[in-house]
Amino acid sequence: MAGWRLVVFFYHVDSYEDFQAVADKIELLACSDVEGMKFDGMSDIQRFVFPVANESTPSVSANVSHLVNTSGWTDTQVFVCADDEGAATETLTFAGSMEVRNPYGLLPAVLYGMLPFSAFLTVGYLVLDVFFVFLLIRYRRQLLSLHWGILLILVMGTAAAAVWFYAFYRMNKTGEPVCCPYPTTFLIAVILDVSARCVEVEEKILTDMFVFHAFVDVCAHAGSHYPVDRMPWLRHCAKPPDSC
């Protein structure tokens, strides 16, 4: 297979519009024998060429790295090129893997902001947990079931935030794909987060029902037990009980 080669091609463009303009033409540059060719808008070009060994079982291996120095669109493409333009390169089979390591780790840039956010959220939840437990201990003789429900929501929120942080930290450290399938820690974080929100909604509904029931009870007895002139917020209840 003399004349066959594997080409790994890196290039940078400043915008997605520039990327669309050159994306379909990269093979011309990668397989060209002319060095230094590029299209408008392209920069930071690197081209690595690996000839295919002309043996009974032709093979080629490549190990390259490319340092990204500027923000924008950096594209990496792999081609099998031949000196004979009519060669059927599509009949070849080859396998490989590519690892994109950002300066901060392996988490995609669009998700990296969630790493410090989940860390601060976990710390915030822990501070709130400690403060709320302190209040529970101080006013332990006056506790309602509602207070234990609030504590449950805080604990579940803390657990969800901590698992989110661990999930993002793990993906950033190991390069575990975000999708698909989703990582186990990612799914656990989603389940905990949704569960905490469901308990929070149920707590709000029960609280609203309790407040409404208490208000109706006060309204029904306002005429006989409460001096309306001293409690202006009960003036609209100073009617017969059946009107409440």
C-alpha cells in the first residue's frame, strides 16, 4: 500500500460561521502535498502525517497531541489519504480514540461552571443545616411536625448538591462521558434533586392547607373570641360564621 497515509489535522477558527465555511474543505488541505495551505479564517493549523507500512498486513498507528492556545472553535479530523485520487479509501477499516483534555480537566466547557457552583451550593446547604439544627435544639419544646419536614428537605437538598459536585468532579477527573448512557453518579444526583423538589412541593401544599384551615377556624370564631377592633386583619371576618 505504497502512497497511503494517515493524516491527523487540527485547525482553529474564531466563529461558528467560519467553521461552516471551511468544514467541507478540510480533506483538500489534509491530503494535499503542499505545506502551509489554509482557507480564510483558519489559524493554528497542525498536520501530522503517518505513512501506512507496506507489509503483508498494512497497518499504521498514530499518537498526537495539540495544545489549544486561544478560545474559539478548534476542530480535529482524521483522514486516510492516497496518492492515487481514485483509490477506494472508504473500503479501509480503522479504529481509534481521541481525548480532549482542557486545562482544567476533561469536563466539557459548557458544564465546567457547574463544578464550582455545586461546591458552593453544598457548602451553603451545610451552613444552613447547622443553623437550622441549632434552632431546633434551642426551641425543641415548641417544635411542630412542619419543622421536621423542613429539616428533611434541607438534608435531601444537601445530599443532592453533594452528589452533583461529586458527579461533575468525577467526570472532570476521569473523562467519563456525560452521555450516553448517563454516568451512575449523574443519575443518582438527578433522582435526589427531583425527590427533594417533590418533598418541598408537598410540604408547601400541606403548609398552605394548614394555614387556610387555621384561618377559617379563626374566622368562624372571630365574633365571640376576638376583639375585632384590636385586630384589623379580622374585620372582614366580623360576620356570621356561615359567611366565612
